[in-house]
Amino acid sequence: AQSVAQPEDQVNVAEGNPLTVKCTYSVSGNPYLFWYVQYPNRGLQVLLKYITGDNLVKGSYGFEAEFNKSQTSFHLKKPSALVSDSALYFCALTNAGKSTFGDGTTLTVKP
Amino acid sequence: DGGITQSPKYLFRKEGQNVTLSCEQNLNHDAMYWYRQDPGQGLRLIYYSQIVNDFQKGDIAEGYSVSREKKESFPLTVTSAQKNPTAFYLCARPASGPPLHFGNGTRLTVT
């Protein structure tokens, strides 16, 4: 069985501060890992993905994530948060054609 | 919307009525997926289809039915047997491999 955990329901940061949204996973084999972002009443959009290669993955809008195999983590980071980054973020993994999503973390960036 | 169109955006029904949600794709992909999203619970797979005239149950298929008569269409019927039908429903297709591309969703409210 595979699983994804996002330990924080909510993350609050001030604009201009760095942000981290945490994700850990459990799977047999080598997963593909993703971060998706969702705005209200919209579908999910891919923010970044780890397939293979460099452990540090850079994505859209200045976001990045580091794949850490020993800690089975894939935390989402951004050096300087913007108010427009406020949204719902999902970590997900795909393995053997099956996709599993975390429960989501609501990021709120305050001016 | 990643080539996936869902309609309608909002849907209201009375308890005991069946309702069908539309999902159309214009990119000739074989695979299509239906997910249900509830607050704080992430996405849960209802049904998926890898090819025309074939589909498989996901993790929460009870109370739902699908058809795949055409490659471009994968409608989902929420039947009166679904105990808690009020939710946000998302249709998705894979890119050429992962990740998934999602439609903008249908918010179903049953009273």
C-alpha cells in the first residue's frame, strides 16, 4: 500500500518570508512525486514534479521541492512568499499507475 | 483545464434523484479518472477507465456508475444509493505519463 502524509492542515506565513509545506510518503519502489495547487472551485494544477535525476526540483512561480529518499520526504519550499501563493496544496505520488494524494495543506500568506 | 471539460460547474439535486456529471476530453487520451474531493480529505478515486468500453472501480465506487462508450467522454452518475453525494467532483486524464491534468470540477449539492 502507498500513502502520502501532509502533517499540517494549515500553514500561515507573512509575505516576504520563506515558506515550507511538508510532505512524507510511503511506497514500495521508486515513486513519481508531485505538488499540485488548487484555487477555490477549480481543478488541481501541477506545480512541480520529481521523476528522476536531481533531488532538488524547481517548479512554477518560484516553488521548489527536495526529494529526500532516506527521510521519504518531498517538502515544498519558496524563499519569499507572496499573498497570491495563498491556496490549497496537495502532495501526491504515482507508482505503478496508481496516484495517491495527501489530504492537502491550506497556505495563507498575509500582507 | 488541460484539455478536460467538466459540466456543469454547479449542480443541485434533491435527495433520491440520480444525477450525471459530464467529463469530455479533446486530446485523444485513453485513460480517464473520476475523483471525489471533500474538505480535509484530499482526493479519493471513484472510477477509472484505461480504454473505451472498459472501466474499473476505484477506492470509493459504491453508489456511483460510469460509462465509456466514446474515447472523449467519461460521464459519472451519482445514484440515489450514494449516502453522502454532496462533494466536489473532479475528472482527470494523464499527460503523456504522470502527472494528472484535471478539469475544473463540478460542485454537487444534494438536499
